[in-house]
Amino acid sequence: MFSKLLRSLLPLLVLVVAAGCPDPYSPEYPSCGNGVRESGENCDDGNLRSGDGCDYLCRIEISTCGNLRVEMGESCDDGNQTNGDGCDNNCRFSGCGNGAAGSGESCDDGNLMSGDGCDGNCTPTGCGNGIVTTGEQCDDGNTLPGDGCDADCTFASCGDGMLDLGEQCDDGNHVSGDGCDFGCIVSGCGNGVLAGSEICDDGNDTSGDGCDANCTPTRCGNGVVTFPEQCDDGNAISGDGCDASCTPTRCGNGILTGDEVCDDGNTFSGDGCDPNCTLPACGNGFIGAGEQCDDGNTFSGDGCDGNCRLPGCGNGIVAGSEQCDDGNTFSGDGCDSNCTPTACGNGVTAGVEFCDDGNTVSGDGCDANCTTTRCGNGIITGSELCDDGNTFSGDGCDSNCTPTACGNGVISSGELCDDGNTVSGDLCSSSCTFEVDEVEPNNDAAHANLTPVRALHGRLTEVADEDWYAVDVDQVPSRLVAAVRKDGGACPHSAVVNIVTLDGTTIMSSGSQIQGNACAIAGALMTTPGRYYVSVARNFDTPVGFFYQLEMAQAIAVCGNGERQFGEECDDGNATSGDGCSATCLAEHVFAESEPNDDGMIGVNQPDFATFNADGPLSTYTLVRGALAVAGDEDVYALENPGGAARVVRVSEYGSPTVSGCLIGLSIMLRDGFGQLLTQNGAGSNACRVIEATIPAHGVIYLHVAARSDNLAVPLYHTVVEFR
């Protein structure tokens, strides 16, 4: 502002001064301003203006910077000598290149040329001032490395001696192996630069990828363990702990070392080289096929014999007290299992021998012919009078080893009985014929033989012969049982036995089937005292002249003792009615089967169980009456538990409330709804079955009744179903 004011007042000042000054146009002055320096002129610049170095009097002007007057050579004059305020102390506008070092300038040589000591940005010529000058490749205004232009003003690059960003080192060259490898990475295996003793370098320290962590190609013997190597000691020498196959030195690695005779690369036996690397052989120290032991030698008597079998009879080595040893423990092949020659009395039962107690003494349980001490072994011992080596009778020496004769206790040819004596009056006469109790004729009730309840003997002498016996019963209620047996032995055929009412006209019970050792059994409940009748007759297979024994027994039934006795349908341990079993031990619920109640297709020896036709359901104490009407028939009953808690159901079987004993051929089973068997044929008394199973809450299981061989008909059976 001040500078502009001076410029506006300058003409007025000139006029004022001129008013008091000589007239430059007077004759005494030269022609100043004509551009010719004449006498008296110090200069003549062709004008009369001052401030351009030659004033209006043609005198040389001497500029005075700071006098608030812009004079020749000045660009400005702000009346002071301060730099950086817009007009520097050389009266030139503030700025680099004006010759005055102002604020922020390190130098100012009055020009903007670089390389002359003060560069165009007014900083001394040098690396790092931001001006690229002679000798510099770059200048980024600093001397920091790693920013693209290094501290020596050269472009950043590996090998320039400057550690730049991304470089691990820079030793000023591109030589590898001198500590800083090509690429400016520290020398070492795994840096990706092949140097020194390295055979390969893939830039990592991972082994097994072709170049291992020690910069050698992946291979056995390079000192680095890689899959599938188990070891690697850096060489291909075997026997030093790590063999040439890079497996530990041992038997089974496939490398033959040390005292190995063979090595097939495994520890299996039976392949030609045993697990201890010896050839298969007894005595190699390894138990191979067929060997029981192998102690590494072929000596016997040291715990493992020379044939590699444990010491003992049957190993093929005769040792100790052995008389022979054929390599097995079979008897009867010449050398028995106790290593004695096959012979009776050597203690080994072999061949036709029944026993062998190691001696030839008879009567000690095993006789001298190596048969069990008994009648019929051909050796007379103990109380035997003879022994012909068999148990046939009638050949001179009977089956009890007494000479064939009446009274020796054995029925032989011509004898009907033999009770071991020759005394008559004991049912078998002195001539070994039956002495019967019956007195003929006794073929009806009117002629019945009166007899107490006991055993007696009789004979059916003719085809239509029938023997009647009268029995007085005075205790009731009771049960009367009559059984017919073969006099003198087991029953090979059936017979007919009947129990007849007081009037001798009505059959109360009849039996005509073999049961156990009885030819027939009948039983009846006696509720009225009096004289009853028992009759015996031939059945279809009973021979004429059949000698029989009739056994009769009477038992008093006690209702309420908890045991179902003959004549009772049930017995629940009390004399109370209304609980399923009455006070007189009769079932209050009797259920009769209704056919069909199986799968509807009767098949012999075929399963016919099915639930869709099942009888029932039964859910309380019930007496079930049923029949297997034809062979192959089967019966199914549903047993239901309607309650909210599990219950045990017990099923017991018996032939009839009026017959003692149960049917031998019957089978009772409990199954679930899928037919899975839960239980069957439990053991009871008198050949009766008793079985139990648990029925879950609100569940149903099934009683399955069938003939055991499924090829028999059962005309009548009874089962009691009890829920507990």
C-alpha cells in the first residue's frame, strides 16, 4: 500500500523540486534526455524520467533499497530490510531465486538454476534436497532407504547396498553364498536360492516335496526322514541302526543284516522266512507251523524236545517212562494215549475195550477182559454162578448169571414167571407158572371177585374174557385209581380197565392207553360210599392169555390244601367260593374250546399257530377243556391282562379231573402276539406240565396246545389258567 502511495506522489515531488532547481532546458545545460551523453552529463537514457538509473538531470541514480522508493534495479521497496514480508531486503519480491534467502530457504543465489550450489528450490545442491542434479538418479527429498529412492539418490534395487523394503539383506552385489544371496535374502537352505553345498532349494523347509529341509532331493539316505521312511541317517549303509531301506535295523525290514539268515520284509511265519529271520526249521528258536515249542536247539529233555514238541506222551519222542510214542494221543493204533502198547490192562480204553483200569484183575470194576464188571461180560465175578458173555436167558447161563433153571429169578423158555425161588403160594408157583388171584367165572358184576383195595393178579384166558372185581369204598369223597400192568415186566401193549358205578351198569371212568409202565389207567371220584366195580378186558392189541397185575389205590382228597388232588378240578388253598375255585374244589369258570382256533389249516408236522382265530380272551381263573380232534390239530387261547399292572399267568395241565396223571404226548406253550415262544412244557407232578409267564399291563399273550410230535390225536385234555 505504501509503495503504491509513493508512486502516486512522485510526479508532484518532482515538480516541487524542479521549482527550486535550475531549468534543464536553459541554454547553459546540455540537451539532457536526448539520449546522447554530453558534457556535463553523467548519463543520458533518452528521457527525463528519474528512477530508471539516469535521472532527469542526466545524473546516475544510486538506488537505496529500503527508502520506500522503487528505484532502478528494484522490483519493490517496502522501506525495510526484512525478508519474507513480500519485499525482501534486496528490494525484490519475496521468493526463491530473488537472491535473498528468505524464510524456508537454505540459500538463494538469485536464480532458479540447480546444480550451481543452490538449487532451484533454494536448498544447497545435494542428495535429499528433492532436486535431481548431476550424479543423482532420483531425489525424493529425503535420505531414507526403502521408499523407492535410496539415501544415495539412486533408485532402490537389490544389490545396491541399501536395505530396502522387502529385502532381508543387501550386500551391494548379486553374488549368492556370501551371506546375502541373490534376491537380497539371507543365505540359507530354504530361501529358494541354490547356493553353497545345496543340491536343491525350493524356497521352503518342508520335507517330502521333492527337496527336503536340508536342501537335498527327497530320497532315502539324505538324512531327512520322510514318508514312508522310518529313519534316515544320511547314508545307504545297513546294519548301523538305520538300514539302506530307511527302516530301523531289525528282522523283518527286508534288509539282510547281522546274524539274519533271511529277511523277507515281514514278520509272518510260513512264508519261507520266519519272524526271527531264520529259515523255517525246528530248532530255529521260532515256533512255526506244526511246532508246539522251539527253544533254538534240537535237544530233547530240556523242556522242548528235538522235534519241537512239548515233552509228553504223544509228541513222537520216547522219553521217561514211555514205552512207545507214535506222535499222537490216539489209542488203539498200536501205541495208546498213555504211550504204552495197545493192550488190555494198560490203563487206556481202546478198540473193543469197554474199560481199562491198568491191570488184568477182575471184580474191581473193570475185569481182566477190559469189560465193566457185570453179568454178561464173560468173566465170572462176585456172586455170579456163570457168565457166558451175554445177557440172554435160556442158553444155559441166564441174564442174571445163574444157570438156566426155574427159581433163578429169570423168566426163560417154558416159564411164565420166576420169582427167584421154587416156593408156591407167592403168585409164582414152584414150577414157574402164575398163581392168579381171580376166581373164574368173574365176567360181570354179579360174579365179581370181592377184593380189598390192593394189588392182585389175573389172566385174560379167552378172546372175550373179562374179569370183574368188587371193591367196597367207605370213605368219601375219595378217589379210586385202577392200573393194569403186565405181570412180570414192562407193558408192550394196551388193555382196558373200567371203574363201574354201584349198580354195576355205568362206567364212571375208562382207560385204554399205555401210560408210562401201565397198560391202562382209570380213575374216578367217589362221592357215595358203597360197592363199586373194576373190570379188566382185552384191547385190540392185547394178546389172549395175558397175565396182568391190577393195582388199585384209594386216596382221600382234601379240598383247600392248595394242591390239586385226584378228583379236584382246582385247589386255590381255601374253601371259599367266588374266587374262580369253589369251596368243593370245582372250577367256577369252565371254558370249552371252539374250533377252529388255530390257523384253520390242519397240517401234520407243520406250525399252525395263529392269533386271529384264538379262543377267549381268558382273564380269570378258568378250567379249559379241549381236544386235538385229529392229528395235526392245534389250539390257541388268548390270555388277557386288562389291568394297569403286569401279572403272572400260570397254566397247569392234567388229563382229567377224574384221572390220575397227565397225557405224555401233550405240549403246552405260551407265546407272544408275534408267535415268539415265551416258555413251554415246564415240569410238574404226575407227568403234568406247569408253565408261567408275565403279561404286561393291558397286554395279551397266547396259550398254544399241540401234540408233541404233531401227529397224534388227543381226545380230551384239561388245563387250568390262573392269574396271579
